[in-house]
Amino acid sequence: KTPEVMKRLRHALMSSKCLSQLPEDDVTKLIDVMKFKKINKGERLMQEGTLGQAFYVMNDGECRIYKKSDDVTLTSSTGIPVNLWTVFGDVDVFYHSPRVWSCKCVRQGSVWFVTREEFRAVVSRQDQLSRKKETFCFLKSIPAFQKLERSRLKRIVNCSKLEHYGRGDYVIQQGSIVSSVYVIKEGEVHVSRLIDGTETLQHVLRKGQWFGDVITGKRHPNNVIAASNDTVQCVLIPIMEVADVADLMRSSNGDVTDHLRSSTHQSRRNSIAFIIVYKLFFSELSGKGLQDFHVVATIGNGAFGLVDLVTLATNQNCAFAVKKMSNQEIVSNDQQNHVTQEKEIQFVTSQECPFIASLYTSFKDKRYVYFVMEYCAGGELFKLMTSAKSFDRKAARFYAGCVIEALSYLHSGNIVYRDLKPENLVLDGRGYCKLTDFGFAKKLSKRSGLKTFTFCGTPECMAPEAILYKGHSFPVDLWSLGVFIYEIVVGKAPFRNRNKDELGQSILRGVEPKLIAAKEAKRIDDVTVAIVRELCQMRPEDRLGAGRMGIHDVTKHCWFDGFDWELLRQRKMESPWKPQLNSATDVRYFDVYNKTPASVSGEFPGWDETF
């Protein structure tokens, strides 16, 4: 690099809104590690929706930035040109987020670039702290947060995250589940509502204003679309962290609040009584810690810790399940993001959907993080199925119906569950089954094409595309639903093998051989064969429920003929089995463990600040 090139690179980096925040020493180090690269016409440097691997400075030639929809028609006269000696792709690397634009070379040239790994190696922890300080100062400038104690606001900052969006990106889609409050840090957004096929602009929101929901994760009534030419930046704060400043936040938005709050209309499937009970427990448990509970028994033993049945120390008739996870195990297995996401998804979805086990609150100490959840005294559906050997069609339809209601709610909020199996369903005191354990659940982004590439789940229940490390989406839950129906009807899972390679090969051969064998053994009837076959199609797009109407199509299958869905949604349908309980702390349907927790050493501050 010549002195002139070094000077131009420094000017380019200091002109970037992101990189100019770095200490001067860090900018110098970035220039030192920059590499030169020639680029050819047609070469793509950035792909919208993917994780950015580098940022660039244009040296010569011509590149154009564009949205994915313009890929086919991109020419040297379309898209947005990148000026010489200008940085691009820096925002995505700086915030470790998916690309919001694509970029392609339209005339041969060259660029200077820094990889994501090199950037992370250069940027110090001190810079991360300075960004938190910047967020703290920003929120402190907003009236709703000014009266908060410093420690309270610091906690909000620690559990918040900064997201950015390109012009035209949907920040929130109408009808989706909202799990955060969005406070605009830079740029502006347009709030619109689709009514009878026509989208009408409701409001324009700018820096310092917010949108989302400050009470519960209800469905949002509006589209919120990034409208700035430059990147829109929002501070995302989990709903549970701002419940106590809800009124102040509403007043800080002026007269636009009524249009921004989630719809108060409740789906008929969610009873008012259920939501009232949830809020009573949430209020009762808010601010509670380990010292406020009395442990009755240990009823579960998982990968990262134990599940205890507890009561409030002040009320022995008020029982909860507390999932206790070792900080040491979480960190050593690099599961911090999974556990945080599990908490956020279950907290929000369980507030409205009575077919998801409620998560009321969470807290932590130096060694563990704790989830305080609904105690479902009927135990696991797997244990009931094992005892019964298999279920008749009436019972199978009831349990499958509960699962479909839970998955329908999750999918409507762009959440894929990815671990459906009888072991992850618990039975409440009335015999209704509820989805629990959200460790593999994920909220999908429109920017990633509503797909994820993570290899995760229980191998016996995984869809072929997940096994093959292909991008997958909601149809993986449809495959698992077919496997689930087969298992509860036949009494055993269709795919079983201790050898994981042979298990994978069996899944890739499809469900048809298993259906033929089960039918020959007279373990399954024709109509059940039909629904399992349609759910377990090898191609995700061919599965029942993968069409425009989503999982709702499954409810129309002839296997469910005569099934009263409305009665189920109102929880007025008689369950096939109801637990016989003597008290709120009856544990007869659980295996009680002797508590022998492994020793936990050290403290792991930082990742669990939101608990």
C-alpha cells in the first residue's frame, strides 16, 4: 500500500457511520490487514439475506447495490452505484447481521477488503462497551426512560440489541407476533395497514419514537417498513424488560400510539380466562428469586441441568416447574444464543397460546439461569403413550390437534419449532397437551428468505432437508408432525437406529417402507397412512400444509373428518385421559430424581444479563 492509498483508505473508513466510531488505533489496524482483490464483471460481492463475510472499499471499476428482486434485470444503469474509495458492506459486518442489500460488479475492477474474522480480531471489547454506552445515552434522551434508575436502564441496555434495515425491508409484518419494542435510533419507518387488499399509510415514525408492543407479544396490526435511503437502525428491547414503563412509552409517542399497539382482538382459540391467569402469575412472580421458592421434588434431568417442582415459599398450593440450567454447561457447549432465544420465544408465545406451556419469568444467580414455568401435572405424553402402547384414532386426533394449534400459532409468527416429539409435550391437569422445550425453536427472518441452515433437532424426527444441511423452513415441522402421528398410532417411531448414519439413510429413503410394514402388521389404517404420507413427502414444498394456507390445510384432511376444532380451541373438548391428582404438588406422573447436581465452578458474566 502506497502512502496515497493508505490516506484514501483511512478517509473511506472514517466516512463510514459505523467504522468512524472505532478508536483511531483500530482503524489503523484495519487498514494494515486490508487485502487487494480484482473483481470480474458479474461477480457478486454481497448477497441479500446471507451473513456478510467481508466489507469492501471500491478501488476501481464499477459495482452496483440492489435488492434481490432486481437481480435478473441488473445493468450498469440500474441499482445504486458504489462511488470510488467508498466503503460498502460495513454495516452488516459491524453488527454481525445478514446483508440487507446485494452487490454485483458490472464493470471489471478491484476492491480492498477486510474479512469478518479479521474485523472481529481487531475490534476490541472496549469498542463493544462504547456501543453499549452510546445506546445508554440514546435511551436516556427519551422521556420514557429518563426517570429510570441508572441500574434499571443499564439492564435494559444489556439485554437490548441493535438491528439495521435497508430501504423497503419489512421490520414487522402485519399479523406477525411481536416479541420486542423497537426504538428508532436512526432513520424513519412507514407504518401501514392492509385493509381489503389496499395498503394505507398510517404514520411516519422517526428517531426517538417506538413501535411494537409494550404489554404482551400479540399479533401486530400493521406493516412497519424501513423508509430511509440510509440504513434504519432500531434498538430492540424484549417486551418483558419494558412492561414497567409501558404508560410512559405510550405517552412519549404522542397520538400515534393507538395505531402502533397490537390488536386487542383476541383469537377465539385463546380464552380470556387463560390470559387473565397468565397475567396473574406473571405479576405474582415478577422480581422473585431462588429464595422465594420451596423445592418439592426434582422431576426432570436434562442436558444442562434439572427441572424442579417448586411452590412459593408463601403459598404451598401455588406450584411451578423451574428449569435450572448450568451456566458452565451452557457456555462450554456454546449454547448462550440458543438459551436466550428459547426464553424469548417461549415467553412471548405462551402468553397467548394455551397449547404452549407457559413461561412466566426467569432469573439467575452466579451458577445457574432459571425458567419459572407452568407445572403440567399430567407428565409427558411420551410416558402416557408408553403405558398405553398406542392411541386409538380418537385420542390420536385430540393430541395431534393440540400440536397443530401450537404449531399454527408459532408459524403465524414466523417461528419454526424443529423438535416435535412426544417427549416435548406435557399434559396439564385437564389432560390437554402443551408444547414445551423451545431450545431448537427459531424466529425466521424475511431477509434470510424465511430459511435457516442450522443442523439441530432429534435425529429420529428430523426432515430430510435438515439432515442434508439444506436450508429449511416450516415444512420441517410438517414432516415431524407426520412422524408424530405415526408414532402415537403405531406405538413406536418410524425411524429408529442406534447407528446415526444408518438412521439418516433410512430417513432419506422416506416413510413409505415404514407405512407398508405397519399396514401389513395391521397397526395403522388407510386414512392414517394417507395423512402421514402427505405430511412426510420428501420434497418440503409437496407436504400437506406447505401451501399458501399453511398448516391450516392439515385440519381439512379426511383424517380429521367430524373433528370439532372450535371445541378444542375453546378447551371444551373432553380429553381422552385426565390425570387423577390429590394436590397441586402431586408428582405421580413423573419420575422423581435424586438431586445430585454436578459441581459448578466459576462465574460466566455477560451473556446472561437479560435473565
